Amino acid sequence: MDQEKIQEMQITEQKLQNTILQKQAFQMELAETNAALEELEKSGDEVFKIIGQLMIKSEKSKIKEDLLDKQRILDLRVKSLEKQENSLTEQLEKIQNEISS
């Protein structure tokens, strides 16, 4: 019984660690997107978008729309991962309490 709980705890810890790493990656991408939006606001009407190895002139409004969409998606992913992280943390605490008692 204890061995099963310890194994369950290890699996939950691993899931929690993976969730935290995913959340951090999305938070970094979100910060980059926010920075790009700030720079876009400061820029003139002539803006460029990098696609692969090409830099292509693009409409400022189109780039802003794309960045805002990306921002919304990333924000939702971060919030979802935060919920998952909280759930796994609670689950882990419960397992640890069961093992202790």
C-alpha cells in the first residue's frame, strides 16, 4: 500500500514539474508577445514581419491583430496550466498526508 502511494506521489510530482515547465515556456512566449505589441505601438506605419528567413513588409493592423490573438491564446494556456498546477499540488499534498498517517 505504501509503495503504491509513494509511486503515485512520484508520478504526481513528475506531472507537476512538467506542468510548471510548460507554464514557464508559455509565460516567456507571452512576455515576448507583449513586448512585440509594445514595440508595434511605438513604431511608424511601416512594419515588417519575419517569416522563416524572410522579412516581409506587412500591415501594422494585421500584425497587431495576429499578436493580440496570440496573446489571448497564450494567456488562456497559462491560466489553464495554473489551474492544472494547483490541482496537482493539492493532489500531491493529499498523497503526502496519506503516506504520513
